Amino acid sequence: MKREIHNQLYTYINDTKRRDVIVIEGARQVGKSYLVNHVLESIKKHVFSVDLEKEPKLRHQINQTENFTDFKTLMMDQYGLINNSVLFFDEAQECQKLAMYVKSFKEDWDGVKVILTGSSMNRFFPKTIRIPVGRMKSMCVYPFSFSEFIRFIHGNDLADFILSAPETIPNSRHIKLLEIFDIFQTTGGYPEAVKAYHNNESAREIIEEIIASLEEDFQRKEGYQPGLFGNALRGVANHIGSPSKLTHIDTTKYYAKQVIELMKTWHIILEVDHYSFDPNHSNFLPKRYLHDVGVANVFRTLSVPPVSVINTLDPLMRTPLGGLFENAVLINLLQGGSAYKKISTWKKSQKGNIEVDFIVDAQNSPQKIPIECKATTKIQKKHIKNIIYYLEATGQKFGIVVSAAALETFKLNHDIIVMNLPVYLANAVNINAYFQKYQKCR
């Protein structure tokens, strides 16, 4: 299936004015290689593509090169690379010598576009090698978003509708989309898990197999004690949407901190930092999420049944829905952006509960958009009070609540606009489209 960031990558590759190395990151099994190869099929250039994890001979040859000229000669003489071509190294972190040549890829090899992918690029750029800022275009790939899930399962019409920033939504369609979101939050966005669901097979078994393989790979390459990887996943999954403590992970604080930092570089754990208006008083615990809502749901539901947007009525059981909403929204906001892109959350102070889940940059504007997630099917005034506080304090006028309620716009005092977006509409494309519409109507 064509990913929604397909055209973005296609543009990067075909941009002849910029010779930046394209570095694509993301956890294993999210579809990085498929995305690149799918784009390259439509590129009218010679392509040399290789998975360095599967080619020990080439890895050894590259590691034996004395300098960039030697590497360039190797690729041209022995592997037939020519000018006006694309050089694609999959799992590039398996050959650290390549990191030394990133600067030269851009500055000294006119006519060759280089693409590097990897699930743990911190191993590609170790502490001894400075990240070549200004010489690379970073891009991070995540599992399927909800709209991509819809496109794969239900076709283009419904997916295109979700991405069209609609002004109205028929109630029957609203209910249908919430029902599908229930399926999405248990299936997740791993392409193989989505395929399994589509074929009436167990998506959960696929997720468990992927995580087992990922844990084995993590243990082998990072050398951490058995069980710590799974403990970290459970600790994050059970506290999504809440301040995350090191004590949530069943190990010492030292090892908890170490494994979290590594799992962040593997793009398995996502972290959002709390800030207040006063940077000198922003010592808050971060909020942590997982790279896939299916994984989050699997690890959260080991001892409890899955929650449903529509059918779960008990308030205590609905509480995790807010976290799953947040997790899905965060992935949508980060998808296709730089691997170094950060999204923050805001809190007034250590005392009290005045806070906003996400603060994002408005497109082509210096303004910030506050986004609050609420696991409710009916929006009340209490659900938007934190958004209003933030907007009034900053002198801004536009904010968003994400919930299971119907699409609705609240026009408040002082020209403040708060939109309630049903969770299935909460993606970066729509958020920016609604903001632009608001700007034009002012």
C-alpha cells in the first residue's frame, strides 16, 4: 500500500537542488524498507539497493576502506554504481564506517543521492562521530496511522474523507468510524498485523511475534538483562497519558533509566516533556508512549479486557482510553517528521491539574496549537477548561480537544475557538487544515 508519506519521500529524492543524505529511522517492522523500495520503483534513475544486515561481505569491504575516495571507488568498480543514481543502504547502522562518509556523500559526490535506513541510528552515529547537521534530511516512519489502516481495510473513499478536514459528519458514519477505531486500537498499525486482521487471522499473535523478535534483537545488540525490555513496555503501557516514573519499571532506577533511553533511540518508546511558562520551574516528570497502539493495548491488557470507545461505560475502565487516544494522536503528529522532532506538553505548575496534553507548532505560523485528549462521548465545559486557560494566558485563540464525541466547534468569549475533533480525525493534516480555515475566517 502507498504510505501517506510516499510523496514526501519522493520529493526529497527527486530534489536536485538539495544533495542532503536522506536518513530514515523507525522501529523494526514498521515498513521503512517497503516505503523506500516502493518510492524507488517510480524513480527514473539507476538504483543500487542493499540490506547491510544480510550482506556481511559488503559490510566488511566498506569497513576496510581507507577513506571516502576508496569507498567511492569500491562502489563504482565492484558494484557498478554510476552517476545520476540512488544508493540505498538498508539497516545502515550495521556498518558504522558509513557514518564517517555522510559529509562527503553530500559535498563530494555530485549526482548520487544516498538513502540510509535504520531502526537504531544511535549505533550508526556513536558518541565518537558527530551527527552531520545540515548534511542530512531526517525522516521517521511509524506503523500505519488510523487513516492508513482505514485505507488498507476499507478502501480510499473513507480514508480520503478522514483526511479531508470535513465540516460535518453524518451520525451513522461517526459511529462506524468509532467502531473501526476500536478495532484499530487493538490491532495497531504494524503492516503485518493489519494484514493478519484483514485475512481474519490473529493480529495479536503477529504483534507478539514482532515484539519477541525485537526483544531478542535488542538483547543481543544492547546486552541488557532478560525481561527488562518487556518490563519497560508494560511500565509505559500501563501509565500512558500519566507522568511516567522510573519506578513503573520492575528494576532499579539506574537500569530503568538506561533501558528507557535506549528504547527511545530504537523508536520503541516515545517521550513528551512537560514545560511550564517559566522554564526555571519546569521540573516535571515526562509522559511516555509506545510506537504502536496495538503494542500499547497488548501490554496494557495482559490482566484486563480491552476497552472500547463505544461499549466501555465504567469510568475506571474508560480512563485508559484517554491514553490510547493520546498515543494514536502523538504518532499522527510525528509521522514523517524528523527523528529529532519534539512535541511538548504544558502544565501550569507542580500543584493542581491545569495542563494540556500536547502543544504543537501551527504550520506557517508562529502560533502554538494546544491539544487536549478526553475519553468521552459527550463534550462538556469541564473538558475544555484547560485549553481555555492556556489560550487566555498566551493570548491565542485556537485550540483542539480530541474525544469520541461528534465534530463540534465552540465559539467562546474573546473570539476563542475550541474544536472538538473525533479521534479518527485527529491527525496533523486535519489539524493544520482546520487552523488555516480558522485563520481565514478571522
